[in-house]
Amino acid sequence: MLSLLLLIILFVLYSQLVGQAAYSYFPEILGKIKYKWPIGFFIILGLIQLVSLPLQVMHVSMQVVAICYALIFLILSIFVFRYLYAAYCDKRLEIFKFKKAHLMEYLLILLFIGFNFMICFSTNSFNDTNADQSFYITLVENNVGAEQINGILPLSGQIGWLDSYYNFQAFYLFLTFLSMIFNLDAVLVMAWFVPVLLWLTVSMTFLNLIYYFNRSNKSWKTMFIFIILWSFVSLFDYFVRYNVYGNNIRLFVFAYLMMGYADYFKSPKLRTLILCGLLWASASSFQSTALFLGIMIMVAIGIYELFYHRKELILPLIFSAMPLLVYAAFFLSYRSTTLLGVIIGAAVFLLAILSCNQQTKSVLNRFFYSRFFRGILVLGVIGMTVLSMKMIPSLNEEVSISPRYFIEFLFDKYAPRRNYITEKNWSMLLLALIRDGLFLLYLVAIVQFKKLNETLKFAFITQWIIILIFYNPLVSAFVSTYFTGSVYMRTGDIIMSLFLIAGILVYFVNHSKFREVVIVLVCLSAIQLATKTHQYLTHDFNQIGNTQTFNHLYRMDQDIIDTANYIEAFVEEHYSGERPKVLTTQLELNYFAHNYEMLYTVNEERRVFNDSYRQAKPELYLLRDGLRKSYEQSEEQQRQFKQILEQLKPDIIVVPAIAAPWIHDLFNEVALKIDENSSYSVYQLIK
């Protein structure tokens, strides 16, 4: 407990120091950002990402990783202390100074963090063992003390290299490093450290966006916009339930990138682009989703420059995204062919060399800004659209998105008002009304487009470019097949982006004719948050089953923790050098699976209602149903259960205490009971 608190406090303070020090190096853009903590956090992650790429590709030991990370912190600390030494006494005091003028904003940050903390602490918010959560928690755990990092498949526990695109997600390797330094279980780091980072990032980013668009907002205006953004982002489950692996932090990195590029177009400074490069590295450290969303954003920014802004800034813009382009080259070389990745990498490298010469740079600019090149881009978009339409008849809809599915998705997400009423899902109905109100303001802003400032125009134009090229039914088949895969719908995260919505709200809260609409949206947002909270707290799935044995620190039942620790110790003692197979349907045990393999994994559980997948693995699902639904099994199914058990021969089996008597009788016959508590019995199969 004390180690966890120490980790959180030290990292929060250190990130604040890094953010303040960064202000002295990047004064142009950071002068418009009120709270520097998120920038400090992202700079640390960006540097970690740049160093981690070769380390993960080579699968070095965790000891080598720890040494490299320690060097990064040493160098970063030198810059921080240099800033503190050079700064005046008043500036040093301002780093952590409490300002009465900002009292409302401090209260909003504390309200946001405190609210989410209390929900997490008082509910069973860690019980949804979806694949992403189980994957990343176990990934962090598996790398602790590893002789070769990323050498254990997280969901199954089998020895083998992870898919190569996981070699670019340094955030989770960084969490392993912290868990080792502070001697904490990976589960504990993910349960509280990551959520605190998320909550701080979200609350301060809301305030930074409001301040960025208007520095003179009154407290009540700031509070109103903060509440609307809180409700609109609609990440209640991500703030509370799925807050342990931090992937949604990327959306807030994108907000700072948009601020950076908008500022760069007003006042081109090299330092602004250096900061953007670090932010791209930071965004890439979370999940591969950041790669394709980042590429879409950079394509939109590039086309904005070529077709609208036209100030010969295209080459610096390309180089600012160098971490993203390197990531893309490696990713494509693994995802499709090595040749494609090599071509992209070579093209970027060649472009960088040619740009060093002023004459060749001038030639490149003339080419990029010529009608010929712009014509090529237009023809490329048309060709992509034609190819996308031709792909539709032979499309594999399990991995690609057809126009029909895309349109159905949009209607299901934005149109089912009647369903919300009949199902009495009032929180979703209110959210739909909030989106309607924001869309109304969006349309009014388009009508008044000429009156908007250049920053808002930039937000609108880049959004339209992304929709035109990437996010419409005419191109969904092509983009989802060759670029995004089945997560194509996540593109919606950058369509009605946080940056755009914050800009619209600030514009209209200061617009006397439409201020009433904003006030109505505030009321709807407050009611929606209250309704959603009540719905979450009263749902049976979120209730703590046994308050006596529930461990609030780990956010799970103590019996699960005890069982997991016992199995790990038992394996270490009795299976020297071996990795036995463990059969359990209590998939939270996967969070601790360090020295054994899981016979039934989260992948199978996610597809439990997929008939074709069940038919492909009938034995595993019969074992699953026997453990989960033991009272519903016929005599024939009970007999098959025993046969499959003898066939698959798991070494260790975890049986719920509430299982039917025939299950316990069977295992007492064919196995030795090696551990037991009020919730589970652990058996070792006799072979």
C-alpha cells in the first residue's frame, strides 16, 4: 500500500517538474497550456518509447531495459534540475503554488478524480476479464525479471514471441519497470496507478482545452464546458471499469497534438514540431490503434497544408511525425510484407536527406504544391473509392467493414431513440440528446464558418478531410481491409474529436445568442452523469459479492488472489523448469499467470456465443460448461467431461466451491486436492 502511494506521488510530482521544465524549452505552445502535468507525463512516455523500440525488437532482458530507463530518468533529471537552478525563486515556487483564482478548476479536478475513485473502490469494477484487460495486465506481469522481454504469450501463458506490433507499445514495458522498482504486483500497478494517470490526464486536458480556446473564461463557463465534455466523451466505463490499461489516454494525446499543429500554422517554430514528435512517440506507446488514427490525422493535416494553408510547411510537418512513420514502416513490414515497410522507411530517409539541401528542398516544395501532385492525391482518393466498391461482393465481414454494416453501425449508435425509451435506458437517451444539441451547434458553426478563428477552421477542415478519405461507407471496405482491420469504427474517436467539441463549446458559451443551448446541454449532462452512475451502481454485475473477502486494494476477491498465489508457488516448487497447464474458468487468475499455461483462455470466453468457434473447439467448451454450468449438465455430458479431462490432461484444475457435487466427486476420484478456500478448490490431476 505504501509503495503504491509512493509510486503515485513521486511520478505525479516528477511529471509536473518535467512539464514545467519543458515550458522553458517550448514556450511558444506550452504558454497556451495552463496545466503542464499531462505534457510532462507525455514527454516521459515519448522518450521511453524512442528507447524501447530497439530493446523490444531485440528482446533484451528486463535488466537491460531497467538500465536504459534509469539512464533516461537521469538525463531528464539533469534537464529538470538545470531548469530549477536557472529559474528565479518565484518561478520555482509557481511549480506547485496554490492559486486562489484557480480554485474552481482545482475543485473540478478533485471532483473528477474523487468521483471515479469512489466508484472503483466501492464496486466490483475489475471483474470484466475482456481480452484487452487480461492481455495487458498479464503482459506487464510476464516481463517482470524476464531474461527476454515479450517472450510469453499473455493470454495462454505459452512460450513464444508476441506479434511484432506489440514491440512498439512501450507504456506496458514501462509499467513493468515501475512494478520492479517499487516491488509491486503488476495487478496492483494496473489497478490504481494507471487509473490515476488517466483521471489526471482527462481532467487537466479538459481544462487545458478550455483555456487554449479562450484564456479569459469565467469560472462558471469553465465548469459548464467541463461537465459537458465529461458527459460527451462517454467513457464512463473506461474511466471506471476499463481504466487499467490506459489505451484511451491516446485520445488526449491527440488533443495536444492538434493544439500543437494549430499553433504551428500560426507561428512556425521548430521547437513546436520537436514537441509534436515527442507527443507522437507518446501516443504510439499505448496501442496500435494510435498508429492508424495518427496516420489519418497526419494525412488530414498534410492535405490541409497542401490545399488550404499553402505556406510551404509540408516537409517540416512530415518530419514532425517521424516516430509515427518509423512505427508505420515496421508495422507494415510485419502486417503485410517486409518490402512495403522497407520502401516506406527508405522513402522517409531519402526525403530527410534531400531536404537538408536548400536547392533540393525548394524542388520538393514545388513538386508537393504543384497541381500535378494535388491531382495525383485526388485521383488516389477516387481510385481507393472505386477499389473499395469493387471489394464489396467478396468482402470478409469478420475482419472488414462493408458499407451496409457501416451505415447500420451509425444508425445503431446515433439514431435508436425509440429503443432507449422502450428499454428505459435513460442515460443513453440523455446522451443522444446531448449529441443532438452539440450537432446543432456544429451546424450553426458551419453556417458561421467565415467568422470562426483560424484554429476552429483548422479543426473543421481536418475533420472533413478524415471523413472524406477514411470514414464513409464508400471507402470503409478498403480502409478496414488494408489499414485498420476490425477496429475501423475507432476512427469515430477523431471525427467528433475532443479538440473540435471543446472549441465549439467555448465559441458558443461566449456567443450571447446561443448561450442558452449550452446551458441546456449542461443540465442534460449533469442529469446524464447522475443517471449513468445510478445505473452502474445498481447493476448486479457491478456488485461486490462477498464484502468480507473482497480486497479493495486489488479490486477483486481475496480468494482469487490467494488461489493465484498458491498455484504460482506450487508450480515453482513442484514443476521446476516446466510450465504446467491450468484449467479454470475464473479468468482473473490470468492476471497472475506467470509460470504456467492457461488451457481455457479469454480468447475462448469472448467467443463463447460464436457457434462456428465452439464447433472448432468443442472439447474446451464442454469443459467450460461443466465448470460454469455444472448443475445443468446431463449424465451424457458428465461422462464426456470425464473423457475429455483424461484426453487433454490439464495438470492443475481450479473448481468453484459452488460447483455441483458430481464435479467435486469426479475430481476427488481422479485428482489430489492441493488447496482450498471458501470460493475455490485446487486439484492436481493424477497421471
